Amino acid sequence: MSATIKATSAIPWLPTTSEFADEEASLAEQVASMLHMERQVMILVTCGDSGRMSGFMAELTHAVSHGDTVLRIKAAIEAEELFVLLAGQMHLPTQGLNQMQLATYVGERLREDAPQGNYVLLCEGAHQYTSALLENIRQLSNYPINIVISGRPKLLRMLWRPSLYALKQRLNYRLDLNEWQFTGAFKWLLALALIGGATYIAWRWQTEIEAAMPDAPAQAVQPAGSPGPAPASSSIVVAPDPIVVAPQPAAALPTDMTAPAPEATPPAEPGLSLIMEPELRQPPKR
């Protein structure tokens, strides 16, 4: 078995590709060779890298077209549009026919010999298909046609639905494609570039805002005691100058702190005398 198959495939392996082990053939070319030799084969191809999946399906389409007749579903469509699409690719009339008649004509054409090799239906982006569309694709597997269903890993979870159990049973092989070697590094570089770009945009935005803001006017300093100009209608309030009070000298303390100083007796007027009567506690008389 080819080393490429071992690196990018999952169990069950593709048994018919063992004869190409000694040839330098790509994975898509080996799968196309298997589809050319076998009939009524259904392969499930999954990959988390959309670029890797698109590249593989483009290479597979090119390789299959060399020896077989290719039918393609490039995007998600309605279940009723499947047979209209296939009838158009097989050059069958579609006007005035209902879905049942179209399905009958498509089935009859698939039983006939293909213009080249076998009929191969390539279904891309199957993780976006509805359950009804996937069921119609399963019904096509009853005819001599090889089918390749490709999609993201979400498709694996969709196959666990009860309505798609029959489709899961009809799958013969499964391929899990690895991501490209530089996909992880490219994702990290892309994330760093996005972060750096966002930081630069935020810096430029902040700089433009600061440049658009007017500068605050300078406050003139008035000397203390001078009358200032009349206040303008502004929200800026200027505090008044502080009032400085000069300290007063303290009063001299008496020398004798034990008893108060005696009051001086006023001199008596001439011809008058004061008589004290302490017994009566009366005011003095003349």
C-alpha cells in the first residue's frame, strides 16, 4: 500500500490501491484508478482543512475524467433538484416532467453504459446537505454508479442520525485527509497578523481623537490683593486668595501665681470718712 494512503486514510484501508505501491502516484490518482476498476463503490472523504479538501477534489475530478464519466454536485441543493441536475448533466429532457419521472429516466440512463468508463458522482460540501438530499444520493447507489461524498468532520456526526443509518451502512471506504504541512503555521501567522492590525488601528484611532481635542487655556496668575477680572461664564471656579491674620502678642502673666494682686484703694475725699459695720453686713455709710 502506498505510504500516502497510510498517512491520509483511515480504516478501512483501500485494498485495491496496493498494486500502485511502487508507482509515484498521488492519492487522488490512486482513488480514481480504484473507481475505474470497481463498481457501486461509495467513499466518504472528510477533512477539517477546506483548502486541502478543495485541492483534493479538484485533483480527483481531473484524474477521474481521464477514464470515467464525471457527475458533480458542487454545492448544497434541495432534494428535489438532484434529479434535475443529474438529468441535465446526462443530457436528458427535463421540461414537463415531475420528480418521479426524472428519477426514472436518470435510473434508466445509469443502467446503460456510460459514455466513458463508469459513472462517478462527486458530492462536494456534503456537510451542508439536508438529510433528504443525502437519502436520495443513497438511493442512487442501487444503480451501477460510484459515489464519492466529501465534507467536513461534521458529516461524520450527521451520519449518526436515524434517518441516515442506511447511508452509513452503504459506505465502503473512508478517507481522512491530513492538513497541509504548513497549514498550522499559516494559521498562527494569520492570527498574529490580525492581532497586530487591530492593535495598530486602535492606536491610530486614539491618536486622532487626542489630536482633535482642543488644548485647555492657561490660567493667568493674579497677584494677591489685586482685583481680578470679571468672571466669565465658564465652569472653571478659581478659589479666592487666603486671608492671613497676624498673630497677637500674648499678655504678660502676673509674677505672684498664688494670690491675686490687691486692688488699690481709691483716696478718700476730704471731709468724708467710711464706717464699716461688718456685723450688719450693710454697705458702707458716709
